Amino acid sequence: MMQVWDAVGQEVFTEVFDKETWAGKEEIANFQIDNFQLWSPDQPHLYTCKVTLMPVDEAVAIETALAVRFGLRYFEFIEKGPFHLNGRRLLLRGTHRHEDHAGVGAAMTEAMIREEMRLIKEMGANFIRLGHYQQSRIVLELCDELGLLVWEEIPWCRGGIGGDSYRQQCKDMLTAMIEQHRNHPSIILWGLGNENDWEADFNYFDEEEIRDFMRELHALSHALDDTRLTAIRRCDFCRDIIDVYSPSIWAGWYRGVYPEYETYTRTGFDSVDRFLHVEWGADNVAGRHVKKPYTGFEDIQTGAGAEERDGDYLLTGGDPRVSSLGDWSETYFCDMIDWYLRAQQRMDWLTGTAKWSFKDFSTPVRPDSPIPYLNMKGVVERDFRRKEAYYVFQSYWSEQPMVRIYGGSLPVRAGKADEQQTIKVYSYCSIVELIVNGKSYVKRTRDTQNYPCAGLRWDVILPSGENRLVAVSSGEGDIVVQDETTFIYQTESWEQPAALRLTAYQHSDDGIFVEALAYDQHGVFCADAANLVHFGLAGSGKLLDNLGTVRGSRTLELANGRARIYVDLKGGTSIVSVHGEGLEPSFVKMNS
């Protein structure tokens, strides 16, 4: 028996049939749904099809059922034009997912996966690239449920190509991925490769061999599934083979400066029939904020293109670039994102983009990151703690009332007495009011083309000491939301960091942690210190380290003069230490 229900449980088809047992694949029924509902990111309508097998012999009490969900939708990447879903233009607003999490690596639980996908959707995304390998069935089911269009790909990643067994493995993985996931309405693109122009993995490199094999994978994909398109990222000599191409445009990070983002992207768009920009962003240390971020506007050559080259990810050598010369601050990252999203609203020809990546993740090729062996381009940390960038995306994408005072988690801001400080607010609401220490400032109207932060910025004079800021937003329907933060405004200047001071705290939610602060030789807090420091422990306890977060790493750079790590005392006594080159170390004794 075959039964089909719509999203609210209304039966739209049923049929009972008798068949002899068979081998292989055979069509058992086909049906038509009248007055159907289309699947989309805003309304991810899913149908359920259930096939129940029952023995003809009633004396044999065996019954088995198989259920699968599906959706109805159609899409088109317009040649030399935008992306259409169900006949209407849709700007793909995306990010990337990598299977990695603090404390468990790739062994994420179902609960972790669900939380991650929820955060991606709440950020306002409608598209996700699953890089760079086939991912869990749960991920695809959640994309169907939440309304996230998908680019899923096989792990033919980086340059070169192996022998017969290597190629057969690629084809086997592509076949398995398509056959297992073809019923998911969220999937629109089958990814065939990533960075296949990277000459690093084999002792020989042959462009024609790669082109020939890319043609083979492209043909196999369409033979297995003629309803979707193929895609690759960064392999310029194969861009004419696949359906949708993404060059490696890192304007403002690995190449160029971000004010030229639109020009770089338009050049990429004009070079192919169907364009999609996946992978852009910048590394940013959670909790690191600067008054004036390094942008490279004066040092980096402009007008020369922004396509990443081999070696650009290194922190030394090569041409001037923000990734090696910059401060890796959240401030720069938010300014850059703000510029990108502002520009995208004007680009009516753009299919869409996907920012790399949603979450910080571990990697063996970055030993010199501020947290060693971590790619820090996430908008959330490796344990889902939101960085400031998350709220920038929400302010453009979420379509839900929200407001965020930039730097809300920063406990100390510094500047001169009577110096105007710019307070930035990100919001999706139309009107925002700023209240500083009980004093209301002029209400501002949100204008996404008024850079930065859509015009929601105020220059205020802060008194030395504690300050309390409140941002109140209102929009359609008189929905009011607010955000508030309290911080110390430090007017006392400091010299080079000379010593570290360590203090233990009992945090009501997260247990015990120790905090290291940097001070100069006069005992003044160094609010911009970024020294590399190392935590240690002697005793019965254990540092909760190797988590790849700013609160869970034994070795890391200070963020605005501070670093933290959590401790499990294990019922005994421990002495925690912190030291850094040229800094007087500090110790604290802790008892359960």
C-alpha cells in the first residue's frame, strides 16, 4: 500500500496493489497531487510518502513500512542573471557547515547538529554549502524542515588527481551521495570539487587530466539526477565544464580591499554563464575589539583582482594582505560584513553568496593562529557562543525584530577623557533609540545604505568609570525589543604589558574559571594587549582545554588584555598559572 500526506496530515493519495516479489528497482505507483503547496525557505512544505509491504498470506505476521518526505519546488540559475526559486528571484543568503565542535571534533551528537542548524536559520540564512563532504542524513532532514537550500559536495578537495582507485572512489562517493539524498527538496547543487587547481597533493599536476575527470563526474551527476545542477569552487580551468561556478574571491582578506567587493564579484559574474560566490570572510578572535581596525586601504594594491592564490592563507610572505597584516578583530570583521551585505542589496544580478564558515573549526594547517590550529572565520565560536558578526547578519537577513549594541560583551572600553566615542548598534527594526546612563539620544532611522551599521551610530562622551547603555528598537506592529550592556570606560593610558594577574571566579552557569589580565609596569590595565599566553595547572584538577575557544584553550592570544579558561577541580586543590614571553607570570590557588 502507498499513502501520501501533506504537511498538515491530510491524505492526498492512497493505493493498494498486489505485486510479486522482484529484484532491483521497479516503479510500483505514480500519482498526481492537485492544489499542491510549493516548498520554499519561507514555507518549507513537506509531503510524506509511506509504502507498507504486507504479506498476501495472512498467516505470516510480517509487515514493514518505509516512509520518506519530499517537497515540490523548481529553480533556475538564469544564464547571466540571478537565481529563481518557484519562478521568483531569490537572493541566496548562505554560509558553510563543517562537521566540528568543541570537545568532540567530528563526533557531533544529534542535539549539537540540531542546535547548529537552528542557529544558522535564526541568523537569517536560506542557503548552506556542506563543505567539503557528504554529511549526515540529519543535516539534510533539517535543511528540508527549516528551509535551507543546499550545495552538497564530494571531498575531491585541493589539487591534483590520483590513479584508478582514487577516481573510482570519487565516482562511488558521488553516486552514493546522489542516490541517498536525491529526494531532499533542499538540495539544488551537487558539488564536484573544491580548489582543484591547488598544486600540492601529488608529485605531478596535469590540467587536462583534471578537466577530463571533471567532465566524467559532471556527466555522471546528470545521468544520476537530471533535475539538479553541478558546481565547483576555485578551479578556473574547469569553469566551462560544470553548470555553476564560484571563483575564490576574498576581497578584504586574502586579496584586495573590501570596498572593491562589488567590482571583484561583477568580474567573476561576467566570466561565466552561471555564477555563485561561495567562501568569503575574515578570521576574527572572539572578544577582540579595536577602535580603528587595520583595513589595508593604504597598503594593499587595488584594482588588481581579489582571487585567492596558493599560500595566501599563510601569515608570512607574499603580497600585502589584510589576513597577514591585520588585527583579526571582531571590529574589522563586522565592518567588512556590513559592507558586503549592504552592497549585495544593490546587486540585482547576483545569485547569492555563502560566507565561510558558520563556526570556528580545528585545522592542522594553522599552527600560528591566535588560538593555535584553529580557523577563526566563524560567526559563532566552536561551542556555539555567538560573536558580534552573528548580529550583523541578523540585522540584514533575519526579518525578525532584533537589536544589538556592538561589543556588548566587552567589559572595558578605553579612550581619552572628553573624547567622543562611537556607539554602534545593529538592528532589523526601523527606528532605534540609544540611552546612555539614563540620557536619551536622538532616535535614528535604519537605512541599509548608510554605512556603517545602517546609520545606527552615535558619537557620545562617556564619563570615566561604569557606563550603562540601552538600545531600544521598534518596527512594524509596534514591536519593541531592546539590548543593554554595562562596561568600564578607562581613561588612564598604559604602556607595554609587563605582568599578568590571575583571578579565580565561580560562575553560576559555567562553573569555575580563571581570568588573566595584562598590566603595565605601573599597574595600569592594558586594554589592547594581544600577547600570546599559556595556562598551566598543578594539583588534582584539570584545565578544560583543547576546546578551540577563547574560554577553553591552554595557549592563546589575549583579547583586549584578557584571557580565560575553565577549571575542573575534581574535588581537590590546584594551582593554576599563566605566563607569556616578557610578562611576569601569575598564580592562583584553588580549592573545591
